Amino acid sequence: MLISKGYLLPHAPVFIGSVGGEQSLLVQKSIDAYHKVADEIAEFKPDLIVVISPHGPVFTDAIALYDLDEYTGNFRAFGDFESDYKFQKDELMLNKLYEESQMSSGSFYALKPNEFIKFQYKPELDHGVLVPLHFINQKYHDFKVLAMSYGSLSYSELMKNGKIMHDVITKSYQNVVVIASGDMSHALKSDGPYTFHEDGVIFDHEMCEYIENQRPYEIFRLESKTISNAAECGLRSLSMLLGCMNKYDLKSELISYEAPFGVGYLFASYEVVSESDKDEREDYIAFEKRRYEALKLKEHTVVKLARQTIEYYINNNRKPIVGYKDKAVEINNVVFSNDIIEKLLEGKYGVFVSIKLHGNLRGCIGTIFPTQKNGVEEIVKNSISACARDYRFDPLTFEELQDIIINVDILSPLALVSDITLLDPRIYGVVVSHKDRMGVLLPDIEGITTIEEQLTIASNKGGFNVDEIEKIESFTVERYF
């Protein structure tokens, strides 16, 4: 049977009275919406509920299936020391999905309890899973659960994996509900979890408009900077849900929206009406290709320099000769000259070069401290390393050159951090240290919305636990596209 209904639901623990106390009164509209959704699901009587959470282990190249021994959890981290939850894991669905993913070049990975611990996550259900199930369990009990995170993949890749999930579900189940867990913008008030940004208001308004106007896939076409500035955590969950429902005509309904604490709490449902020939994922891929071509035409001179270096290296398997003439640089008969190039020639800088292919990271190498005689040489060196020497990826191929997007970050000097509450993952990158090991994470990375996530991932990259961090340093970047 096809997946006939899915939901986009927020996951603020404040919705639960034992956590929120008097503050729960300020989100009564959302609590009422949750009861409405729970009633609908109870009437539907699903035998499987899939929950996609942004707050479990999130990887750049994988979607983590929670392959835990038991599906248990609690809200002790939010001050509720009385409530405990236990749900029945759908072991069969998990195994089938993992196997189908292997055969279909998907990204699902069955993450065991010891791997949760390795990546500094508790081997239990996170609040992105528990909050929706808390309300559903009040009205309906006869279901199994499959919990997963979403992975920092492109929207098109996540839609592809949603289709893999659809194919497995439709072969094996009668009634299934898929829940995309996620909050909207966290930047709606200056006294919220982030400082105010007007793009947060724009994002949430557009999200509501697209749902009400039956155009749910349009949200993925917003400018990436607008989405990043909004600091949301639900769009990747939604892309997987809508990937499950691709090639069907949908009825989308905005159930509720409010933002009393500076975070957008949006409830929406997506119901299959009939089969359709329209392939929303393919349309989105074509849109992204047109957008990439337009972006390449507008590339900054610094990025053009990195691209020229990468193209020369891939074609010739050696570093290009860098020539200097007055205040300009020449690589392979192409001259680069502007005030930024002049600045780079006059100083030494740490530089990171990042390469993306179809929205996915394809290579990223950088230096915190300068290693070359000037900033231009630092870009050349790190461009070659990013395209050919990032151990996480195979070297870039000639066929991929026309589709890559490059950005170059010029780093500020490091500053010692004495108070982590002054950090903002949109603005500051971090360097964390333990003994002789170091982990680095750039600022403004999609999918990373909290300081805690930033420090955890940075320490993972350094090969130690977040509670072993001995020193935190921050930096800002001048990012060129």
C-alpha cells in the first residue's frame, strides 16, 4: 500500500507539561494541533510510524537508522526526571530498508548502539522522535516505530532516499505514517535561540504559503542563503517525506503555526490524492542545474582562481604555474586581479576550499594557519588538496568538473573562547583541542543549528569526546562564492 499520509511536526519539549510547566500555556495552539494530529493517526491505525529527526547522529554522507537494542528515551535533559518511554522497534523494516539501500545506491546506514556512543550520542531516542510519539501514544498504541536522522545530504539526494523508503514500505505494509520532525526558523526574535534575522520571517512565511497553495516542493527552491539564515531544522526531514510521496498528487494542509519563543512551530499534513506523472525530484534537479550555471557566471574572482587551479590539476595532474605581474596573478594564461587578490598577495592567511557536487560535499581541505608565502598560494595549494587529497572522497573526475560549486573561506586569526554562549554556529567557526589533537569546523554549515552540535562534530573530527575538550578557539571567515 502507498504511504497515504505524512506529517511535518515540531518537536519542542515545552509542548509537554512535565517539561514546560507554565510555559506550556504559551504554546496551547501547538498542543491542540498535536492532539488533532494524534486523533487523525489513531483513526488511521498505522502499523508502522516512521520518524525522521534532525537531532540524532547526523552525517555528511549517510542517513542513520537507529539500530538500537531498544527504543527507549526520556526528557531528563529538559528537567523531567519522571517520564520514561519505550516503543517497539520495527526490526524487519529497518533491515529491509538497509538492504534495499545497499542495492539501490542509497545512503541509509544501520547505526548500532556502540556507534552512537562513538559519535557522542546517547543510544536512545532523541526529543525529535519522542515529542511526536508522546502525543500519538496518548491516543493510539498498536504500532511499531522506525526512527532515523536525515544526513547532511542535498535535498535531491534525500528525496531519492525517501523514494527508496517508499518502495520498501509499499511492498511490506498496510498502513504507514511518516513524520518529518523539525522546527522552522530559530531566528524570529533576538531573545530566542538565535539573534533575529529577517530571512527567518521570510522563510516561515513562504513555508506556510507553499503549503496552503498546494505547492509543498517549492520551498526547496528558496535561495540557499535565505534558508541558512533562517536556521531551521525541518527542511531535510521534509525532503525525505516528500521523496516518499513523489509522483503523487498531494493535498497539503497547514494545521497550525505559531512562534511565541522565536522559533517557528509549524504543523502540516500531506495526503496522497492520486498517482501522477509529475516527477518533482527531477524537476528540482533541473532547477538546481540552471541555478548552478547562473552561480558559476557570478563567481567571485577568488573562486574563479580556485576553479582554474582545480581544472588545471584535473586535466594535467600537476600544480599550475602561478605567475605574478604587478598586483595580478596569472594561472594558465588567465589573469586574476582585483582588490581582494591584491590583499591576498600582500598577506598570509588560513584558507579553506570547499567543493560541492549536486548539493553534496565533494571535498573540503583547509589550513587554520598560513603555510604558504601568500594567500593566493594558500588557495592554490588547498584547491588541489580539496579536489584530490580529501581522504573522505575519491579524487574529483574530469566529468564532474562542470557541475561543481566552489567556495573559498579566508580565515581570521583565532580567538580564545572563555564563554561558549557567545558563540553562534552561523557566524563563528571553532577549533577544539585535546592534548595534541585538534578538530576544526567552519561556520554556517547547513544542518548545524546549535553550539552543542558544532562542538560535538568538531571534537568528533579531532578524534575525541566533547567532554574532553581542553581549549576552544573561534574564528570568522570571509566566504567567497
